[in-house]
Amino acid sequence: MPRPSRSLALWGASHPGPSLVVTALAVALGIAAGLGPWRVVLLGVAVLAGQLSVGISNDAIDAARDRAVGRTDKPIARGDVSVRTAWIVASALVVGSLALSLALSPVMALAHAAALASAWAYNAGLKNTPLSIAPFLVSFGLFPSLATLSAAEPAFAAPWAAVAGAALGAAVHLTNVLPDLEDDARTGVRGLPHRLGVRTSVMLAVTGILVGAVSVLVGPVLLDGADITVLSWLFFALAVLVAAATLYLAVGRPPARVLFRLTMLAALVLAAQLVATSV
């Protein structure tokens, strides 16, 4: 079988699915924050570049480990693109991401730099420690503010939005690693989910989804005195349904990538609620 082009290999190494979902979240939050069209586009491109850098750096760092466990789905481990090239591209992407963020506002660039530094720290070694969840709490907790700091008059997001982001970040981490627990055990990776075990990790992930859903539902009410609309209740019910499906699948069958996808779906549902109830 012929090897894919270098560009396709790099795209495959960037974790494109999660990168695109996070970008969609950023765009949705930008719309909910009332950003103008050019600011929404700039925010989306900046976030996408940053996420691609995180994904590529992760696979570059893990290349030897992925080869050791026979991960044929990893382009860098397969040799389709060199580790050196991956590092060059990842570095260029993170610089470009921060340059675009700076064009939106200096505070946005600082917040985005902190979120990306946290994500890169996870790749660089925190993933192997009990603190593996910390970068997700930091990066996703800052994430809602990337949109509000991109406005003409930058401001940090409301506390309830940061709580929702951090809670969903925890759920993302706890479900993302479940399909790789056996491979990780063979290569000595022991982050927080590995130490907690599958059942506890899934229970905490479901709790994170529910905390995020409650925060998005009642946060605006507590802060602004707004009413909870029927549409908000519908989105909340959908998020709870996703959480219930996550728990059911975890109990009924071995852990699979579908649990992570359901968690990302919950994040999209909550972002859609913000857009639908703010425009």
C-alpha cells in the first residue's frame, strides 16, 4: 500500500476529529459572545491551529511508545512523516495560532498561550502522573474566555462558563484514554484514569457532563436574573441523555472510543444551547 502524502500524514497525526470539534465549540462560543464575523473566523482559525499543534506534538512525543505497541493508526509511528518534520510543523502552528490570537487582543493571546502551554505540558509528561487531569481543567476552564477576550472590549467569561468548561474538560480526559488503557499499561503510562480504573473514571466523567449541563442551565439565571427558557430545558435534557448513554454503554460493554465521542457531543450540545439562547 502506498504511503499517504506528508500533508495527509500530518493531518492524521493532528487528531483531526477532536481538533475540529474544539474549533466548532470556539466558533459557537464566539457567536454566543456576539463577535463580528471576521472575529469569529479569526478565533476559529487560531483555535484550530493551536489544536493541530497539540495533536501533532502529542504523536511526535509518543512515536516510540506507539511503535512499541503496534499502533498502525499513528502516521508518525508508521514512519509516514518524520518526528523532526512533525516538530517543525507543530511549532509553526503554535506560533501562528498565537499571532492570530494577538490580532484579536493581547489578553486573548495570553489566555490562549496559557491554555496551549497547559496542553503541551500534558503531552510532555503530565499524562504519566496523577495530575494528568490538571491540564484539561486549566485549558477547558480558560476556553470560554477565548471567545469573550476576542471581543472589541475583551473580558473574561462568567465564572459559571469557566466551571462548565473545566467540568467538561475533566470528562474529556477521563473518557479519551479509556480505549488505550491496555496499551498504556504495557508502556508504563499511569495517569489519573489509569489509577482510578474504568468504572470510577466513567462515573466521574458523567458527573463532569452533568456539572457542565447544570452550570450552563442555571449560570445565566444566577448572574443576570434571566429566565430558564423551554429551549434551555430541552438542551439540558439532551445533555443529561448523553450522560446517561455514556454511563449505560460503559456498564454494558467494554470501554470504547464511543464514550469519548459522546462526551464531545455533550460539549457541542451545551455550546449549541449558548448560541440558541443568546441570539
